[in-house]
Amino acid sequence: MTQDDAGRRVVLQRGLWFEEFEVGTTYEHRPGRTVTEADNVLFTTLTMNTQPLHLDAAASAEIGPFNERLVNSMFTFSTLVGLSVAQLTLGTIVANLGFTEVSFPAPVRIGDTLYAETKILNKRPSAKRTGEGIVELAHTARNHKGEVVALATRSTLVRMIPDE
């Protein structure tokens, strides 16, 4: 919290500093995000993914086992991470160091609403970068029915509380 020139208290929305992450804590990210057909088509075409499963309703209707278009899993993955930003890493992250154990246990359909949660798995000060630390996050995305649709473990480099 800071004060502006007029002496008013000002709170800047931000993610957590390294010191504020607590191992074992789970954060629920709200609001959720309802996936539209436009989201799926735009993301799929922007990323040059010509898979009929995402773009062609007629062809997808003939492809089992789902027999319908499904949301691009990379959109699901991006949304999973994106839902966590405002609460965890907004303005405090230095870099994503990597993702492991990414999986999609159930498909996402057009019209599904996605919700995410993140558990803090581990953290340690960086051995190479003063004023920064590594935080390991376990992300889970669920649809509006509570079904797990995506999982990912992410390592991030996060700033420590700055010296004033």
C-alpha cells in the first residue's frame, strides 16, 4: 500500500511476492471463464492448428468418440494459467521456467465454464538471481460440472519484496 500525492491510500493490484507464497496453500481463481465458439475458432486459427476436431462441425460429428467439436487443448491450457495471473503473478513474475506433467483428463466443450485452482508445491530462493525465487505451482482446471479438464505443474521465477 502506498500514498499518492494527495496523501490518499492507494492499493495496486498485484500478484504475490516470493515471500508471500506459502507451500501447501491452495488458491481458487474466480471468476471463471465461459468458452465460446469464437474463442475456440480464433485461438485455433491464430495458432495455425487445422485440426478438424476444433474447426469442422460436420467432420467432427463423424469422428468418435466425441462426435462433436472440442475446444483446442492449448486454449484450455492457456486459460488455466491465465486464470491464476491476477491472484498470483500479476507484476511479480520474472519468467515462466517450465511446465511439466501437463494433462487433459476430460475434453472441454463449447459453452463450458472453466474454473482454476493452484496449489503451491515448493519454493526456494534463486541460487543465481539475487532478489528472486523459484515457486512451483500445481494448476488444476475444472469445468462447471466439477470435472477436471486440465492439470499442469509450473515453475516460475518470482520477485522478492523490493527494498524500499
